[in-house]
Amino acid sequence: MSASKQKMRGGIIGGGLMGREAASAFGRWFVLNDFPAQAELVAVCDLQETLLEWFRQVPTVKLLTKDHQELLRSPDVDVVYVAVPHNLHEKIYLDVLKAGKDLLAEKPFGIDLKAARSIRDAAAQSGRFVRCSSEFPFLPGAQRVIQAVQSGKLGRILEIRAGFWHSSDLDPTKPANWKRQVKTCGEIGVMGDLGMHVVHVPFRLGWKPVRVYTQLQKIYTQRPDGKGGMANCDTWDNALMHVDALINGEEVPMRLETKRLAPGETNTWFIEVLGTEGGARYSTKEPKTLWLFERAKEQIWQRIDLGYQMVFPTITGGIFEAGFPDCFLQMWAAYAAERAGALGNRFGCVTPDEAVRSHELFAAALESHIKKIVMPLPNA
Ligand SMILES: NC(=O)c1ccc[n+]([C@@H]2O[C@H](COP(=O)([O-])OP(=O)(O)OC[C@H]3O[C@@H](n4cnc5c(N)ncnc54)[C@H](O)[C@@H]3O)[C@@H](O)[C@H]2O)c1
């Protein structure tokens, strides 16, 4: 593998919460064992001086700028990670592609379906390597659920539940930010914010949504604006998508949940697949616990303690626990490996087509809620 090492010189546009998380992934690239590509963060763009100041501590960063076009003009940048508010996705992603750079896009890959299709089409035309972010499926528990499904040992699938829950919005004094407003977050609200994380595994397993009935809720419609006043919050906060999914020629109930107000759930990503012969359940609520069901003479739910069995091996001891920065690094490793043509049969990042399909689902889900009807999915 070392013969095919490829250098990935990264630039970040949007150095907020996720931009700095990406810097952390680049910064400990050396933990990946015998990896096919090297990575180095070389340039960062953000509008905020304090954030650019933070990036000064990263020794490999040579360019700090408030103008994303300046970053894109740099011949030292091969791959750009863009983590900006959703209303800016389409413009900046297209600029990245026009500049001839590869792109790791943040979800939801455009503010709406139209934007997602335009990015997908531009990506295909450009020939650049483009993927979208979704890191939780790289956790060992999620991978074990995928393996359980792929083993065929679950029998006929009875039902699926998958979701991503947050809870900090239960506090009505939490200030508003761009994620709470349609003009910056998008009409699909929480589905755009959290939904890509929920559909990545179902889509990759080939489960095809056929129709959807959705319940959406707006809970707090005003929040402190951080300047002594109040700001309107007009995005959907909680979404329950009741989906019929086509699996092996049969329609199976699949409930997808994205919630900002899920009592007690700080950042809970979960998936549960139940079949006639077996089942698998994993939640970041209990990050090292995998539940596997087996219908033997007796019906058994087994609880398994997971260690650090990652998609891409690292120096970390096998008994240690994996957390958010670990799966985020693994996602970046998957991006770099696939870009270098070395992903093999390992799990990969969300493709532009999958991102568009997620938007097709969320657009139908929104219409379902507004009209109170079951919505068919395109090409269903
Ligand atoms: N993968 C994940 O787990 C995950 C988690 C949170 C957010 N996200 C996604 O990441 C993206 C960013 O979210 P965040 O939470 O990091 O937001 P954030 O508000 O913390 O950061 C966004 C940054 O973009 C900067 N910015 C705005 N306009 C810019 C411009 N024109 N040029 C350069 N920088 C600009 C802002 O100054 C800010 O620092 C969104 O798409 C969001 O959905 C992903």
C-alpha cells in the first residue's frame, strides 16, 4: 500500500464547529495504520477573525483568508471541505468545482432538492471527486449492524427504525442561530440538518423509499437573538418520517426520526433492524454496546461490548472506545482512500446521488406533512 501513497492537501471553507473538527482529523492523520494517502491541512477560509486566529496554531496551514476565492486559487489545495450555512452550499460548492478542486461537502448538500441536483450535476460534469459528510456509520456498532444485514442472517426484514436525536433545543433560552431559520437552514429544517446521518446506512444497504407520511413539529418559534431581543425561529424542529421501503422486492415499514427536542438525548444516532431470524440494534447512547437478536430454540438478545474495530485500522488499542472525533477521522479516511482508488469493499462516504435521493425524500416528506397525505417518491 505504501507505494501508492497519495498526498491530499486540504483546504477548509467555514472554520466553525465542523471546520475545526476537520482540522482535528487532519492533525492526527498519523494514527491511521498503513494508509494509502497522506493528508495535510494547508489553507482555511472563514469570515471571522477569531476563528482564523484559532487556525494559526495548526503548523501546516499556510493560507488564512476571508475570501473563499483566494483559497480556491491556491495551487497548493487539492481537496476542499466546505462547512458553511446551508444557503451558501450551492454557490460555494460550485465555486470549488469550477476551481478544479475535489470536494468533501457538508450535508445537506444544498439548501433544497433543486440545489442538490445542481451540485450533483456539476460534480458529474467536472469529473472531480465529490462526497458528502456523514460520519456515524463509521462507528464500530454501526458497521456491525451493516454486517448483520449483509450476512443475510436476519431473515425477512420486519421493520427498521433509524434516527438522530438532539435535545439542547428543549431549553427555550438557548439563543437562535442560522440553523433555526428557513432562509439559512432551509424549508426542510431538521430533516436537512440531521437527516443525511439517518439515511446513509439505509440507502447504502439498497433500501429504497417508495412513499412517505410525515409528522413535523415546530416547538419554539422564538428564541433569544443573543443581542437582548428575540429572533423568529421558523424551521421544523422534529420530524417523524414513516416510510415504506422496498427491500428484496417487499415493502417494509421504516421509521426515520430527526429531532432537535428529544428529551435527554444529547446527540443520539441509532439504527435498529428487526428480521424474522435475527436483529441488530446500535445507538450512540450506549456507544460500546451492540445488541444482536437470534431466533434459536429460545429467542435471545445478546449484548456485546465493542472495542475499537474501525473501518480503517489505527494505532489505538483494540479494547478502547470510539467517539465522535474517531468516526469523523474514519469518514475522512474513507474519503481519502476512495479518492486514491483504494477503498476496496470498505464503507464509503455519501455519494452525490445518495445526497440527491435524501433531498427527494425530505422534499416529499415536507409535502406530505403540509398536505397531510402519503407522498410517493420519484421513480417509486
Ligand atoms: N457532519 C456533522 O456531524 C455536522 C455537524 C454539524 C454541522 N454540520 C454541517 O456543517 C455545516 C456547517 O455547520 P457548523 O455547525 O460548522 O456551523 P458554524 O456556524 O459553526 O460554522 C459555519 C462557519 O462558516 C463561516 N462562514 C459563513 N459564511 C462564509 C463564507 N462566505 N466564507 C467562509 N466562511 C463562511 C462562519 O463564519 C462560521 O464560522 C452545515 O452544512 C451543517 O449542516 C455537520
